[in-house]
Amino acid sequence: MSRWQVVSQLAGTVEGWSGRFGHPEDGWWGRWAAFVMRRPVAIGSVGLVIVGALVYSGLHLNPSEAQVKDFPGRGDAINGRTALAAAGISAGVFKPFVVLVENGARPQPIVAKLRGTPGVAAAVAPPDWRKGTSSLVEAFPSSDGAAKAVRSTITRVRNELKGTGGTLGGVAAEDRDFVHAVYSNFPYVLGFVVLFSFILLARAFRSLILPLKAVVLNLVSLGAAYGIIVFIFQEGHGSNAIWGVPATQSIIPWIPLMIFAFLFGLSMDYEVFMLTRMREAYDETGDTQAAVALGLARTGKLVTSAALILMFAFFVLASSPGVDIKQFGIGLAAGIIFDATVIRALLVPAVMRLLGRWNWWLPAPAAKVLFVRRDRTLAPERTALESA
């Protein structure tokens, strides 16, 4: 058999497969895309309800070290914590406030002030905790040092120590300083990433609405991912039954940052992949509804399949014995599949269907600033209409 006969036979086989299986828009994703185009309000409303519930949960995120009483497992530490709780002793003894008193200041007035501070259960100044002109005072918060209530307690204690010669220290205060140092600059980082993404997408899609929708839905997807780990681990819905981890009442501080770094990039990758196909279809047809339906039908299977692969890869991390790795793995796994289904299959096509021609809006001043032409490729149908 000659080379050309082999090529001809392969071409016939591929053509037969194409006729047998049809185009992607003739399959399940094509039918789903057509359904979304017919019912954009209903589909968008369902997506908004799901997203709203998870984002609301994510707003209760408490980035802090897990409370001592909530560490899983058994042993002397857990038994000791149970005994203290039964005796009515505050969990704050595990992360006490340590105040350094300097310059010859007397520790007893500081002890008296701390004992009267709301949120402080007790304060002591052992005589042996003194060296030269410096001494130590130890205070015990009335709740665990990682709980939300301790934030305001730390603030009150620092206010009480002003002008007394005492400086607040200890693990609880150190943890709060770490969280403040990390998250105080987070809004600036987030703003830079969002702005830079918006500019690049505006140039790529020759539109101001599409990149705005993309960054907003990516942020919504991120908030929903936070809501998932808050619901599972912080509030304890299913974490104990599945992973043996009681409600932690907090999320390890580095986890939200790492989820943002991974999930925002992956979500934007899916968004660009889908919108590129829609933009190409719109340039060819000039029909927004057809372009959105075709883009969803052609990319839905690929996006979902890629998300499933990543979900199982991240889900493997949940088998780690560490609570922090479990939170990280589940947050990424649930966040990525949520983004590929609820966001990409429901909200994105529904919103674009409702926006109609506004999806492609790019005023002349913006096009000039972005160094792009407004309509570099006109669809044949539009060209014919404009010339008629």
C-alpha cells in the first residue's frame, strides 16, 4: 500500500468518526448551551444563589492558627485540655499574653490593669520573673488565643499598656501580628493583579465588558472557595466525619493566600480559553448568542475534564495527616471544580447572553489607550449589511 493510500484511508476513518460522533455542539454540551441561551435568567439566578451562599460563608473566614482544643487526635495534650475545660479553666492558658516590663517600672500596677481589662481572665507577676530593671507579667485571655474574640482583647491590652513601660508579647499576640503583616498588604496585591489582568484581557478581547466580567467572576469564585473551606473546616460541617478533624474555628493563615495564588490563575486560564473561542465565533458570525453557545459547547468538555484532573490531584493532599494540608487540598479541589461548573457553565454564559452586544463594547478612547483597533475582523454578515 502506498503512502498516499494510507493517508487517504486515515482521512476516510477520521471523516467516519466525525460523522458518527458529530460536532461538540451536537452533544450534551451543545444541548446545555442551547438551554442556557433560552433560559439565561433562570440559570443565572441558580448560579447566583449557590455563589451567594458560599461567598457569605467566606466572609466569616478567620485566618488564624487553629485553637488548641480543636487539634485532632488523642494523647496527653488532648487529655490535658479536656481536664482543664472540665475544671472551668480558660483555654487562653495555652497561649498566654506575656508582658515585658522595662526601665524599672513596677509590674503590680500593670497586673491590676490587666485583671480589669475585658477579655482577660487573670494576670500574675511571679517575683522570680525579674532580672535587673526588667520583669515579666503573664496574663491569660478568657478565650483561646486563636479565637476571633482575642483580636479585640489584644487591642484593649495594648491600649492599657500605653505609658506603663510594658510591651505585649506572647504567641497569641505574635500570631495576630503575623496575620496583620501578611494581610495588610493583600488588598494592594489583589488590586494590582486584578488591574493587570483587566488590561491584558481588554487588549486580548478588544472589549471593556468581557475583562470586567472575567475579573469579577474570578473574585466571586475565589470568595466561594474560601466559603467552602470555612463551611467544612472552620465550622466543621463534615470535616470530623470524613477526615476526623473537628471544627477548627479558624483557617491556617497562609492557606487563603496560597489558594488565591493557585485558584485565581487557574480560573483566569479557563476564562481566557472559553472567551477566546467565543470571541472568534463572534468575529465570524456577528451573532452574540450563537457565539456564546458555540464557545460553551466547544470548550465545556475540555474545561470540565481539566478541572476534574486537577481536582483529583489536589484532593490527594487531603490524605495528609496535617490539618493545614487538608485545608489547602480541599480548598483547591473544591474551588477548581466549582469554578469550572457553577461559574463557567452557569454564570458566564448566562451573563453574556443577557449582556448581548454590550459584551463587545470598546469605546474609541479606550481602544486608543490599549493600542488596539476596535473591529479588526468584521463578520461577513455584518459587512454585507453595512454595505447595503
